[in-house]
Amino acid sequence: MEAAAAAAAAAAAAGGGCGSGQPPLLLSEGEQQCYSELFARCAGAAGGGPGSGPPEAARVAPGTATAAAGPVADLFRASQLPSETLHQITELCGAKRVGYFGATQFYIALKLIAAAQSGLPVRIESIKCELPLPRFMMSKNDGEIRFGNPAELHGTKVQIPYLTTEKNSFKRMDDEDKQQETQSPTMSPLASPPSSPPHYQRVPLSHGYSKLRSSAEQMHPAPYEARQPLVQPEGSSSGGPGTKPLRHQASLIRSFSVERELQDNSSYPDEPWRITEEQREYYVNQFRSLQPDPSSFISGSVAKNFFTKSKLSIPELSYIWELSDADCDGALTLPEFCAAFHLIVARKNGYPLPEGLPPTLQPEYLQAAFPKPKWDCQLFDSYSESLPANQQPRDLNRMEKTSVKDMADLPVLTQDVTSDDKQALKSTINEALSKDVSEDPATSKDSNSLKARPRSRSYSSTSIEEAMKRGEDPPTPPPRPQKTHSRASSLDLNKVFQPSVPDILIITTHSMVKKLWYIILWNCMKLLKRTATKSGLLPPPPALPPRPCPSQSEQVSEAELLPQLSRAPSQAAESSPAKKDVPYSQPPSKPIRRKFRPENQATENQEPSTAASGPASAATMKPHPTVQKQSSKQKKAIQTAIRKNKEANAVLARLNSELQQQLKEVHQERIALENQLEQLRPVTVL
Amino acid sequence: MAVCIAVIAKENYPLYIRSSPTENELKFHYMVHTSLDVVDEKISAMGKALVDQRELYLGLLYPTEDYKVYGYVTNSKVKFVMVVDSSNTALRDNEIRSMFRKLHNSYTDVMCNPFYNPGDRIQSSRAFDNMVTSMMIQVC
């Protein structure tokens, strides 16, 4: 195949390179194959990239391939030699002199690298001897294995522990893929997608490796499959030099067969940008929490506050907004919101943001793909009905806008636009373009039918889930609004996610605390009642009526004590004689209200008593001389009762403090639990 | 087609300015700065006469030997200034108008982004950048 052809050509070139003044290059069979693969990779990357090959390539005689400077430089850097050594090597091998990395130069350079790695000085003479293969440190998973053992090298392949590979050709391609894993500074934590590491690592939006992007962009479809955890490093073998179309096809086939049970449309191979059912539900719930009507918009400021909670940087959020707000109206409809949310989640999980809105995230696609979400109220039926209706006007809107813009650009338009607003502009021109509007429904329908693909829902294990679950919980929302939102939304969350256990924990601790409070209060009440009954404050309810005389003193005392408990101890003495009859007349009172009634009684009685306290007391004193004796007894009784009540108070106060302590401890426990949660969460959400 | 495009805020500080890199950028910045005076003059002149129908497109602000400077003002006093190469005689007025209209539309789109605070520099909007790039002269 082409690789072999390239090898042959390279060998020929190597042989031919002798004439150019280079020392004769004696390569062992294994070396030859490795070098040819490496060279083919670098050359292929150069060929693949649009115009990224060196301009001098045109000067090269046809039939020889040149390796682009970019991949070559990366490869050399992967050898982990100091840069001065690399410079030396490039000088020595003649690339600098010649101006490009031809096969000869490349091979010599590789040999020199091997020499340098084995500790030999970088000289032409060193490559004349037998050398181990140069070692290139790739990503942690596999690269070291590859060339670390020169002894094992045979003419055939290095035995690499791969997973499923059906054909030898795949292995070969994968070797090349492995080699091309460039050493971009950040290592992907996921299984290294071989050819497109720059595209899918945790990289800030500024892509430094513009050279590789062009080649990487072609590998667009396949690398997504590389994210499968099943298919390990060899993953998507794309980006190979000559056999790219074959490989691509084969990789697609392989990935289809290996990874997913059901296959969605292969024309949308961008797995990370697909929204799963779970995620969709979650996004919809979040949307509803912000805006109850699912067919309406979320305004810009509301959305801004919401998305700012995700702690992404403002420029990134701004870019995400730009991507997702397709009609640029400063508000998000439900599909736009889902797209934006999905982008945020993806970004938080480390995926770099796309250049343009992926097709699976476009509003028409989202609306078509999820026509009947599993919502649980009649609102949704109306929404699903209104969906097609809404879809059309919205698309109409967009069509109108685009058509308006096109119209605006036409130089034929001589009238100047007076209004500043784009909407005003649209409205003025829309009237004139009513004819075009009628045409638009047809076109929008077509676009909808084209874009709406029949999605089968049962993709239970899509790559995005696995890829993201490996990192963290896939639909974990960057903002954590459930704490602030109504219980309904938090409950929905609990339904949606398994790792919502911490949320449940919070809720249970909360309810526990509430229960504790109730328990405390109930205990206090009980204790109060008990102590009150013990000290005679609250006589047992049924015993009240049949004891008029002996209860008198009790009632007096209780009447006194109750107001004492509540307030106004000073007036009790005055009002007690007056109250004698009053509480007596109300024995069959409910014990619970005893506390309050005496208060009322006290207040009621105090009012008249204060007014007529003097004469009343005098009046009461005179006709009841015996009462005086009783009153002294009563005083003693009162005093003992007072003492008892004070003790009871103290006991209650102690109990109260203990319970308070317990409450504090529970609070602290809860705080500790929440802290633990928080500590656990950043690991997952970041 | 344009050599330099600038968006200037109401307070006369630049929100966005981009020149084609072949030339000395400072020169363009200076030209844009001096054109602001002309813009103000035109605004005030027109304002007194026709407050309601004040046109947004100001037309040719002033021509120099090598360049022509065109201006455009929005209702919120945000000014767009475009410097065009004089040798490019194929550019008609209508084309300039259409370019300004495109600029204006992209600017409105940037404003619609809630993460953009009015008065900030326009740095984050790729759509705006792309649009401006499409209007600038292709460096050959």
C-alpha cells in the first residue's frame, strides 16, 4: 500500500541521498520501517493540511516527499532532547542547508536523535554504528511502550497491547497515529485520541497549534469516536497519510461496530455535542425554573446571571452566547438555552469550544429531535403542539432576517435606513417583502425536513456520557441553583442524577434538623406541662369541678402562679382575692389554655382590680377575716410554689440549654457534611 | 476593501479599531482620531437642521492623498469610521453604505450579547471580527 510505497521511495531516496554528500545511511530493517512510518506521518500531515507544507516543497523534485516543519518539530520535541541538541541535529542532517526535511534528512535526523538519546555525541560518525531506535515520549498511555524496547524490534510490528484490532493494517495505521501524537503541552486526561490531541485537550480558547489544526480538522469525525473508553489509545485511527480515506472508513466501521449498539446518523459524528435525554430533561427543568413558559424566552440579563454561576470566564460565556443565540435577539428560547447549557457543560468538562454551532445543537435540530419531551403537565402538550407552529415562525423570523440582511447588502437599495434598530429595519422592509415571506415557509419547511433526522431514542450509552462520566457526572450543572430554587426543581434533580445522594443528604439533614426542632419544642411543652401539674399549676382536667373548697387555695395559687409565670407578679397579690371567684367559676377550662386564660383573667381582673383595688381589697379583706389566715397560709403556699416553680424553671432552662446544644451540634454536623459535599463536588464539577 | 475600520464610542474612545497590517497602524489611528472632529462637525450641523431625519451615513469625511475616510453615526452616538484606499476607485458610495450597514448589524448583534457591557472594547465577538475581516483588504 501507500505506506510500503512510501517506504520504498524513502529507501530509494535514502540511497539516492548518498550522492548529496551525506554519509551512507545504513538502516536496519526495523529502523527503516519505523523511520518510514514517521516520515510518512509527517509528510502526510503536511500534505493533509491546506497549504501548511513548506513553500519550498514546490521546489522539491516530484516523487520525493517532504515532511512539514511543524510535525517534525513536534516529533523532535517529543524525543525529549534539549533544544540545542535538536538544533544541532537539524543542522547536521542537512535540513537547514537544504531548506526542507527530505527523506534523507529526516532519517539522518532520526538516527541522530537515537544517538543523542543513547548518549552518543551528535556527530555524523555516530550514526554509522548500530543504534537503538529513537524514543519519542508520547502520551502516558502508550507511547513509551512503542519504541522503548529496541531489542524487540523486528521487521514487522512492535507488539503493542492493543484492544480490538481486526486488521494488521489498522495496527500499522495506529502506530503512525501514535507517533503523531504531538506533545502539546497539556496532556489529555482521557484516552489519548491519537491524531487530534490538540483539538480535544484542556486547552484555552487560544489555539496555539494552528499548523496542526488544519490537519486535525480533517480528522473531525473520527476523533470523536476516539473518546470511547472501550476503544483505547488506538481509537480513531484517522489522520494517517496516504490511506486516509480507507482508514477513515474502516475506523468508522470499527467504531460503529465496537462501540455503539445503535448508530445514529453518521453525518453527525460529533458526539460531544449531542444532547442526551437526561441532559435534555435537566436543561428543560432549568429553563422552567427561570421561565415557566417553555415556549417563551429567557431574557438576556436573566440568562447572564444564570450562566455566570457556572464560573466560566466572561469571554467564554460571551462566545457561548454568540454561538447559541442563533437569531441574535438577546434572548434564549428553549432550544437555544439547551444548546448554550450544553456548551457550558462541555466546556466545564474540558472540551474546547467549537468554531461554529455544531449541527446537533442548532435550534431546528433540537426542536425536531426532541419534539415531545417527557414533561409532566398539560403545558407540555400545548408546547408540543405549538412547537411546529413556533418552529415555523421562528424559522420564518430567521429567514426573514437573513433575507433582510441580504436585501440590505444589495447596492440597489438607494433609500437609506432611517431607523437605527435592526428590528425597525426589518419591519419596514418586511412590509415590502411580504411576497418573499410566503416563499420562506416552503424553504423553511424543506430545511426543517432536511435537518430533522429521525433519532432513535434508545442510545443508552453514548460516548459523551461515558466520556463525561469518566470525568464527572455528565449533566452536573455548573451552577448549583437547586439550593436556591424551589423544592420542585431540587426534587427533579434528585430524580435525574444518581450522584445526587449528596443533595438528598442535604435535604435529609435539613428535615432532620426540622424534626429535631419539633422534638425540642414538643419536649419543652411536655416538660412545662408536667412540671406545671406537679407543682399544682395545672390541675388534672377532670378533677377540677368536684373540688370547690380545697381547690380554692389551689386555684388561687394557680391563678397567682400563672400570672407570675407570665408577668405582673406584683399585681397578683392584689388581684388574687378578686380572682378567687373568677377562676373558681371557670374550672372546667381546657388545661392547655390555662396559661392564657389566667393571663386574660389577670389582665381583665387587673383592670378592674387596679381601678378598684383599694376598695376591693378592703372590701374583700373585711368580709373575710378567715381569709386572712388563709392568706397567710396561702402566702406560704405561694412561696413554696414560687420556689418550686423557680426550680422547675431552672430545670427547664437547663433542658433548654441542653437541647440548644444538641441543636448546635446537629447544625455543626450538617455544616461538616456540607463541607464534605463541597469538597467532593469540585472534584466532579470543575 | 477598507484599510482600517474603527468603532468609536460616544465618549470618543475607540471600542474597536483594526487596520490592515501592511501599513503603519499608528497612522491610521491618527487619521481616525482626526476624523472625529469632522464627525462631530457634521453631527452638529445636521442636528440643528433636521433633528428627526438625521442620517446615519455621513459620507466622505475628508479625503487625503492616499486615503478617503468615511463616517457613520448611530443613534446612540457610536461612530463607525472607515478608511479606504484612494486607489480603489471602484468603490461606490452604495458599497460603502452597505459596508456600514453590515457593520451596524454586527454591532447590534454584539450588543445583544448580555455578557457584553456597553462601553467595553469589542474583543470577544468572533462574529464581529469575522465580519470586519471580510471587509478589510486582503493582504497579498
